[in-house]
Amino acid sequence: MKIVVLIKQVPDTYGERVLSPDTGWVDRAASDRVIDEINERALEVALTYKDSAKNTEIVLVTMGPAEAKDALRKGLSMGADSAVHILDDSLEGSDALATATTLAASLKREGFDLIVTGNESTDGRGGVVPAMVAELLGVPSLSFVSSVVITDDRVSGVRSDDTQTLQVHAPLPALISITEGSPDARFPSFKGIMTAKRKPLSVLSFAELGAEHPSARSRVVSNTERPARAAGRTITDDGSAGSQLVDYLVAERLI
Amino acid sequence: MTDIVVFVETSVSGELRPSAAELLTAAARLGSPVAVVVTTAPLDASTAADLGALGAATVFNAVSRLLTTSLTGVQTAALAKAVEQFSPAAVILSNTLDGRDIAGRLSARLGAAVLLDAVDLRLDAGTIVATHSVFGGAYLTESSVDSGLAVVTVRQASIEGSAPAAAGQLTSVEIESQPLTSGVIDSIDDIVVASNRPELRGAKTVVSGGRGLGSAEKFVLVEQLADALGGAVGASRAAVDAGYIPQSHQVGQTGITVSPQLYFALGISGAIQHRAGMQTAKTIVAINKDEDAPIFEIADFGVVGDVFSVVPQLIDALNSRKP
């Protein structure tokens, strides 16, 4: 079984994140850059399967600037076998479809039985790239699933939102996007960190994918930073905080 | 006038989801709304009339027995058919799991650009412009599509107003073949909401609890205040991770984004992850015993104190005001 896990490096959600005033794109240099947590959970799904099926090969694929290599190294140290980094300045500013087109081209080249992705990145939050990649590759997809079970020839999971809960499955080859409901990822072991440095990490330009170059057709036309919220009044409870709070709510016409 | 295709979600039994109204409202600003409804049995005339009343000029009903076994495959095929028939300027869907799944499939199938999680839509000199609230509302951006069809998803409970009533002219197609690229649905359970509380998304008042509540049993305090205020119940990720309340209540970066008139944060420290889901609330009230909790930096009214003594006081004071 060959499982490809898609990885994205994102600005750390524990710090302030910034949009570039000129382009409206994420300013990746302004924040700490980390592997998106949901991708670690996606990798954990693959690693859990590999724990029971040793002849499983796990490949990481990312598309991003030079620094994205760090996210791949982290994944390799957690237990993935190899990694592919699509690094090409011409891909800067790719929209969702251009990103999916590039990823699909690399996945076609790489080959796979199962593709595992996060349901949405913490920076873009679009959540459409997995479905696009599956469509471009002509394979079924199970999006936004948890409780994933992988067997030799199929993958299944639970897909739920606030309106319904579905039990779903797909024959392999397939793509799944997993939610936060999936288990936390393991920490890299010391041995994992040491061996990660020797694992293969190939860097590809877009030309090497042998596909037609996609161009972004959706565009940010304006971009405004909202003024930060200021703190209002803070009181310390002396037994009357409840009634003071009600007075405030009444004065503000909130109740 | 240009047609705008709207994907209307339904429950398993065929009832329209509440998002239909706001999607049709947004569509009517951009052109003539065509409501696409996918059902297992032909739509009855009264549902078509309901959609007309909500602003649909045309109701395009795709009927397929495969709807309940094919994961978003039939819906994607139905929208592709509608695009072929109506040549719309845009396809508008709700930014739900299904909506995003279908938007991604449709965009890749037709080579159409996407505009995602719009909180507002308008027409600017013939171009569709979407507004997005980025990084938990820290930025407002506007985006548009250079050329061709735009596939747009709209954040739930973000579009205000209503569309003028339209004809709701019903046309039907059947979808027979099994879409090869779909996942398979083995079973569907509609979640029946037993509570009288408003839905978290779109609620005017939201009361959220955090790790400070201490246990699932004590989390009831959050529900009591929510009921006293007629609000919805939310939670921080810490409270969800601790198992106090199901994940569907999570407010924050990786949960639901809310923008109510009044937001109560009870025993929530206010980590950036939580703030990203609620900082666009009009008024924020925070109660926390840690005076250094970052939530106080954005609270309009903060109370440093124990939630277990302040909230009961507050509920008493609220109840004593009621006639």
C-alpha cells in the first residue's frame, strides 16, 4: 500500500498572522511557520495503518516556498518514508484550483493507493482542495471524515456536521480529508529525528511535473485590516458583579 | 438578466435547509436566481412555490435515487447540468461540508475559479465581488474572478435581508448513472435538534464556556445562562478536548466562527485560537478568575471572579428583571 499525505506549512495559529497589504496573500515571513496541525493528524492516520501493515510506504507531498522543507522534515521524523517538495516561484499566488492542479500532477507522477489530507488548512480554511485533487485524478473522495478505517482495498469513515452523520466508504484508490476528530499525532522519536535527515526528500520544479501550468483566476481586489479591539471596563467581583453586569447589558440595550 | 445558480440543501426527507433563503437573497443581488434542488422523488409544487417566495425565478429539480448512496456525486452532476443549461455567471453554495465538497468537484470539473466562505456578495460594474473575513475577522478582503464561471461558497448566517418573490418555475431532470468518482454512503442519520436554543451560527447571543468550568456536569452552568439570555451554547477547544461538550459547539479557529450581538466567555482564557472564532462579536463579556487572562484585552465588560459565583448572581439578576 502506498499512502501519500499532503502537507502544508502555515503561519502558527498561536501567534499573530498577517496578510500582505499589497497582494492580500498570507505574509509567510511575518509569523512562525509550522506544519499545519491537521496534516500531522493526517499523517497519524497513515502511520497507524503502517503500524499494522508494515509493507506500507508513506510519501509526503507539499507545494510551497523553500522553508516548507522544514514541514516535510518534521513529517519524516514522525515516520514517513520519503517526501516530495514542489518548489517553483512561478506558483506563488496560486489559487485553490491552481494549487489542486499542481498537486494532482505530482500525485499522478508519484502514484498512490490512498491520499490522506487535512480537511482545511488553518490559514486558507477553504476546504475545497482535497475534492478538487480527487476530481482531477478521477478518484472517489471521502471529505471531512473521522474514525477512519483503512483495509487492503477500501477506506471508510464517519462524516458528521450539525445536521447529519454519515457512514461512508470508498474503494481504493481514493482520497480522504480528515477532521480534528481524528486522533492526535505522535511525537517524533529521537531515532525518528536522527533517521529523518537521511530519508529521501526530492525537490521538483513545476516543469518536472510534466503538466500544463495552471494560472490563478481568482484575485484579491482589496484588503483591509480591521482595527484591533480595545479592552473595555473590567471589575473585580465583590458579590455585586451579577447586578452590575445586568445594568451594563440594559444600558447597552443588549437585554 | 444573467442567471445565478443556487444549490439548495435539503434534509434526507427533502425539507429545505434554512440556508436556502440567504443564498437566494445573495443570488438575487447578482442576477436571476435558479434554485437547484436534488431529491430522491420529484419535488412537490408547494416546495417550488416556497423557493419562488424566497426569490427563485426558476427551480431546477434533479431527481435521483442515487442521492442517498453517492457522497455529493449526484449534486455535482446536477449542478454541472444546470450550468450547461443556464450558462450562469456564478454557482452559489453554502459553505457547509457538502457545499465545499461539491464546489471543489464542480470547480475542477468545469475549470471554474472559486471564491470561498464569502460573508457578503455584490455586483460591481458587472463583476461579482465577494467579501471574506480572514484570520477570524482580523482582515476583510474582497475577491473576484478574472473571467468565466465563479463558484462561490457563502458563510452560513452571514447574508441579511431577503429577495423579492419570483415565479419559482419548476423544471425537472433525472440523473440515472452512478457517478464513478463518488464515495459511497452506507448510512445517514439526520441529527434531530432536541433543544429550543437557537443555532450557534447566526445566534444573536452566544454563551461559551471553557476549561474553567471544570467538568461536563458543571458545564450546565453555561447552558443555564444561555437559556436565561435566550442564547446559543458555545465552547472553547479546551472544553471540547476535555469532553465537556460535543465538538459541534466549538467556537474558534478550527470550529465555528460566530459574530453575535452579545458574546459571553465563561472561564475561557482567550487564546488566539478561540479569539479567531468570536472577536467580531459586537459586544464581548468575559468572566474569569485569572485577571491576566488575555480574554480581558478584548472584552467590553470583564469580571474578574469565579464563574460559579458570578454566573448564578447574574442569572438571579436577570430573572428578577423579568415580569
